[in-house]
Amino acid sequence: MHVQNVQYKSSRSVGLARKHLQELRRRDFVDGSALIDGSWIATELKDPVLDPATGEEIAEVARCSSANMDMAITAAERAFPAWRDLLPLERGAILRTWARLMRDHSAELAVLVTSEQGKPLDEARFEIAYGAGFLDWFAAEGERAYGETLPSHKPGSLLQVRMQPIGIAAAITPWNFPVAMITRKAGAALAAGCPVIVKPAPETPLSALAVARLAEEAGIPRGVLQVLVGDPVALSEPLLRDPRVRTLSFTGSTQVGRLLLERSAETVKKVSLELGGHAPLIVFDDVDLHKAVAGAMAAKFATSGQDCLAANRIYVQKGIYGAFVEAFAAAIAQLKVGHGLEPTTNIGPMTKLSVANKCRAQIEDALTKGARLISSKEGPGLGQNFVAPALLCDVTDDMLIAREETFGPVAAVLPFDSEEEVLARANASEMGLAAYVYTDNLRRAIRLSEKIEYGMVGINTASFTGPPIPFGGWKQSGLGREGSRHGIQEYMELKYVCFGDLAA
Ligand code: NAD
């Protein structure tokens, strides 16, 4: 059993997710069958889907086997030529229809996301819109996948570079954005002309299967998009060993990413990885305090902290430190913790108990090493996947929270003196996904944006993601980029063609 069997202490919202799921008009969204070669497969063995807020079983899904995955790879191989040979405009039209269907079903998809992932319903609705946006974006990118004509270095010859689909793509996706991480990968693969096999996280299979139903309704042909749920190792093994799978895109932990990269070497797959973050957010004492606090709130507490872009180290210059901590603590105290389906909730449960436990361990470690904890109340009757939003201040670089990603609603504030010092501390990490800088000094903003060793940098903003941006990290935060005009390249091969002997 790969889904954690959690013992929940207590439960304020027992039955809430079940009730919402029972009210869905689309009963097929909770059917739990996997999509293989155009058929919805219900396996004999099933896995439970749990509401992370209460630990209740809310649905059952198929447990696909390695043999099912082998069948899916063969189906994708069969489906590839016809999909590749469609005009980009035709593929784009299907992707745009899929995006429209997602928007039409936004309310129901959001209920699925919140029920199994835990995030507040508003954030789930935002995720559906964000996810649909990648389909529209890549529909257009497919139409613009231009090659090049090269100025020739040989007499009587014409040199071309073409962009062609790489072949079967595998997408292994996480539980924190169970819809958008699928469309960001599948949208790019499908627009490029590749069939794609998705293996979603076992914690969030319902969202993945529901968007696959909409893809099928949009007209994606049999075998072109397949979604298999079940044990991660059993399902990824065939994908890794099979040379017909030409590219692998993964979002998740650095530890698993490293393993997949190593295994992909056997068949020399193209690999794109979006791994952990450990974002620094630097606040200089020249800023508007309220804007900086609002930025820190957004960068820390979105997705209840379970976000690879989350600000993990909030460095505040000493001149503004006391005032910042006070205002930040006051803002955190306003956050409401609860079931994501309760309309007042800002912070839901952690999707996995291991994430909640990691938060608790980081708090404990910081307290033994001298940090101060300012924490809001958890509220009555919440289970052990809940972590109260917490503020740790006077954090030092030797504490666990300053060295590794938290992935939960625990904010760490660290004082600093100078620009030079904070830049060195921010860069002293093997992670390099996102960084944030708050300053009103233009020269300083430009200097830092140049010298900070991160793939994505927000200057005076905590909100920068979306389809047009090249999402990805430096160092051990990953390889390759998703979204933007670069994202489709992960699913394409360059072909150089030389026409010779052209002289009349
Ligand atoms: P994980 O890396 O174990 O899970 C991510 C995906 O990988 C899931 O689909 C999972 O089923 C799959 N997976 C896990 N083990 C696998 C294996 N051996 N072979 C093939 N696939 C495998 O992540 P996690 O344990 O659920 O979360 C741990 C930490 O990872 C988090 O605390 C966070 O730091 C990081 N994380 C990052 C992101 C992100 O957006 N970059 C997303 C999820 C988790």
C-alpha cells in the first residue's frame, strides 16, 4: 500500500468531502478507472483515495500494474504516427477545446482537487484556470514550432533545421498541483505531436483522471493521452526501461528526480526535472513594509506552503526587522486553518503526513537552536495532517529550516546586515528554483537580479508564474524548462537536413 495509512486524532469535518463528491453531476469523475488505449479500465485491485483533512476514504481507484503500463506504451506507439501527422492547427484546436471543457467544469474539478489534495477551494479553482492556460498556450506554441534555414557554408546547398516530435513522452506528476502539472507537461507534449503517458501521484488520482475524461471528450484520440494510477515504482519501471519512451518529465522531490535521471541514462532519454525549491525572499530596509509583508504572505502560504516556489528563508535587513516580524505575525494570525471545502479556510491540511511531520521536526530543531516561535492557533478538532501556520524568527543558517525545503506553512525569518552578506547566504544552497527580492533601490534590484543563482526571480513581487514564463531551476532544482516557448522543446528533436548538389 503506497497511500499512507494515517491514524487521525480527531476530525472536525468528517463527511464533508464525501458529501461534496456525492453531489457532483459528473459521476464519472469519481469512477476511479484508468485510461489505457482509449478504454476506461477498472482493475480488480483498488487503492483508496483519502481526504487528507480527516483521513476518510473518499473514493477507490484502479491499481494499474506494470503489464498495464507495457500495454499503454504499445498503444502510444501505435497512436503516434497519426497524431504526429495532424496539422499543428488541428492539434491546437483539440487542446483549446480541452481547455474550454476544463473551464466549463472548473467548479467540479476544484471539488476533486480540494477533496484529495486539501488546498482551499478558491486555490483549487485558480489551479484549474492556471492549468487550462497551459493548453491554450501550447496550442499556439505548436503552431509556431519553427525550424531554421541556415546561411550555407557549402556551395550549391540548402541547409535546414527542422523541429520534429521526439516520440512517446512520460509525465510523472506531483500531488501539490495535481491538475496544472499534468496540463503543463501534456499540453507541451501533445502540441509537439507526441503521445503522452501520465502517472499522477497516488495521493491525487481523481483530479488526473477527471481531466483525462475531458481530454477524451475534447477529441484527443485513443492512445494519445493515457493516465495510469497505482504504485509509483511498479508504474515507472516500464517507462524507465522501455527505449520507446523517449522523454521523461518529472515534478517532485530532488531525491526521486535524481533516481529517475540515473535510470533514464540506460536508454538515454531526454529528461526534464522540476524539483525542490528553497527560495530566499530578501527584504531590504528601504521598502514599504506592508508590501513586503503581503509579498511574504503570498510567497509563503499559497498552497498551504506546499509549493516549490514557497519562500523558505525570509531574510530581513536589521533596520526593518522588528517592525517586519510584528506585522508578519499579525498577518499570519489572521489565517484560518481548516478543511479546504470550508469557505473561510486559508490553510488546509498537508496532503501527506510526512510533510506535516517534516514541518514539526524543523520547528523543533529551530527551537532547540534558539529560534523564537510565534504560532497561530490550530483550531479545535483538526487531525494530524494539519500544521498551524507558524512564524519562526531569529532563525540562523545552521538550523534545518534554513538548509532544507519545508513544504508547509512554517515561515522562517532571518536577520541580515548587508547586501553582500545576504546575497552570499541566499546563494549558499544546492537548490536554485525561485528567489524574491524586495527593495526600492533600482541599482540594487538590478545587481541582485544579475547575481542571484536562481532560475526565476521576482523583484518586488511574489506572483510571477503563468504559461509565458520559463519555469525551472538551476543547480539541483532541476533540468529543462516548462511553459513559455522553451517548454515545447523538451518534446522535440532537432533535425538538420543538407540539400546538396543544387547548382543548375
Ligand atoms: P515524491 O518525489 O516522492 O513524489 C512526486 C512524484 O514522484 C509522485 O508522482 C510519486 O508517485 C512519484 N514517485 C515517488 N517515488 C517514486 C519512484 N521511486 N519512482 C517513480 N516515481 C516515484 O515527493 P513526495 O515524497 O510526495 O514529497 C516530498 C517532497 O518533495 C516535498 O516535501 C517537496 O519538498 C518535494 N516536492 C516538490 C514538488 C514540486 O512542485 N517541485 C512537488 C511535490 C513534492
